Amino acid sequence: MEVILLQDMRGLGTRGQVVDVKPGYARNYLYPRELAAPSTGSNRLWFESQRKKFDARHEAERSAAAEVAAELAAVKLTIAKRASETGTLYGSVTPTEVTEALAAAGVQVDRRMIDLTGGIKTVGEHLVRVDLHTEVIAEVAIEVVPET
């Protein structure tokens, strides 16, 4: 089933792109969340008429994300966690903890933007990827120290 994406979707496509998805995925996930619309002739015409507005909003979001990326480059976070004597954490650092530490440093980021693939399970310095926008990806330095 072909749909027109109304928002950028990681792993699926960008706004305005016509993609082929399974009907259940479209009906149960994409349509209710207004992430896509059926790819009919009238919807394609409507989207083309709205393209300038979408492109302007996309550019504004991208520039705002670039500003946040510049702020993130200057921030170094310190997170204290319980750890063993060998430096292994009891548990791991979560995206929520990174988001809270960023908020304390004055940078607001949604926790879903934090990419902790592989997780942080040891004491030391780590780089964490933050997907601010499909075109803007930042990294923030995090130092994990043992809790005293």
C-alpha cells in the first residue's frame, strides 16, 4: 500500500516521499498518528500545494536543531552512578538520565532523541549521539563517575 509521508520517519523516508508499506502498519500506526496519508491523486495534489509550507517548517526545524547542536557541543555532562570496584556500573545510564542532566545544564532535548545503542555500562568518558533532526546529529560528552 502506497502512502505519502507527512513527517520524516527514521528507517522509512522523508516528508513528502511516497513509500510502500503494509496495509496494517498504515491503518493502525501511520494514519492514526497523522504520520502519513493514503497516496491518492487528491492527496498528492494537496501535498504539492502545501509543499512550500512544509519546506519552510522543515527548514525552521533544521535551523533550530542546528542551534541546539551548537549548545550540545559546548556541554560536558557528569553522571554519578553506583559502580563496582572494577568500574562496571550496577545497571546502566538511561536516556532519561541523560535528558535530566542536559536539562540541568540548560539544554532541553526529548529523551527519544538520545541514541544509547550498546548502552553505557562502565565508568569513564563516553560520547552519546543525539538525533536532533534527520539532517542534524550531535554528540554530547558524558563522564560517568562512581557514586560516593
